[in-house]
Amino acid sequence: LELVETARRKNEVANLVGLDLNQLDLSRANLSGMDLSGVDLTRADLSGANLEGANLIGADLSEADLRKANLARADLSGSDLFKADLFGVILIGANLINPNLIRADLGNANLTDADFSWSDAIRLNLRGANLSRANLIRANLVEANLSRANLKMANASGSKFTGAHLTSADFSHAELRGTNVG
């Protein structure tokens, strides 16, 4: 990504809005703070990439490889993460309001203080994930795997956990008012 490196050298922000980066190898790339809103990153390799504080509003990350990427404080609202591999990703304080997380893998991810409100997360894998203090208000976690997940002090008011795997999940001091686990 020559455009990104040139912009960094000039201390400018690269304009990547709406670009088609489908299936591109961006593993270990430094895209921190970049505006990637609306970008097509379908099946892109972003494993180990630094996307801290990046704007990914409305981005298509379906089936992308984001294993162990840093997405702390990134804005992924309205993004498509269908079947994305986010195993071990850092999403501390990230905005995940209303994304498509159906069948995505967030196993062992760090989602401390992340905002998942209104997310569509059917069959999402959150096994062993840290969701402490996360906002899960009205999240749809039907058939999600939350076994061994840390949800201490999370707010899951009005969320759906129907058919979810909750073995050894820690909901200590979590807000569960109006939650459906039936």
C-alpha cells in the first residue's frame, strides 16, 4: 500500500474511502487511524494488522482474516463481518454498533469496554473472549458460543441468548434486565 506509506511520510491521512481492497494481503500493515469507511475488504488478509482507531464504518470485511489484529477504539458500526476470522483480536473500546457478526469467530478476543449494542451476532463464536464492561444492549446472540467468556459488569439488557452456549461464562455483576435466555 504505497498510498498509505507516502501519506504517513508526509504526516497526512491517506484517503482510502470506498476503495476495493478485496482479497488483498494487508497482514501486519499499519492502518492505524485510517479512514476505511465503505472499503471492500472481503476475504482480505489483515492478520496482525494495526487498525487502532481506524474508521471502518460500513466496511465489508466478510470472510476477512483479522486474526490477532489490533482494532482498539476502531469504529466498525454498520460493518459486515460475516464469517470473519477475528480470533485473538484486540477490540478494546471499539464501536461495534449494529454490525453483521453472523458466524464470525471472536474466540479469545479482548472486547473490554466495546459497544456491541444492536449487533446481529447469530452463531458468533466468543469462546474465551473478554467482554468485561462491554455494552451488549439488545444484541442478538442466538446460538452464539459464549463458553468461558468473561462478561463481568457487562450490560446485556434486552439481549437474546436463545440457544447460546454459556458453559462457564462469567456474568458476575452483569446487567441482565429483560434478557432472553430461553
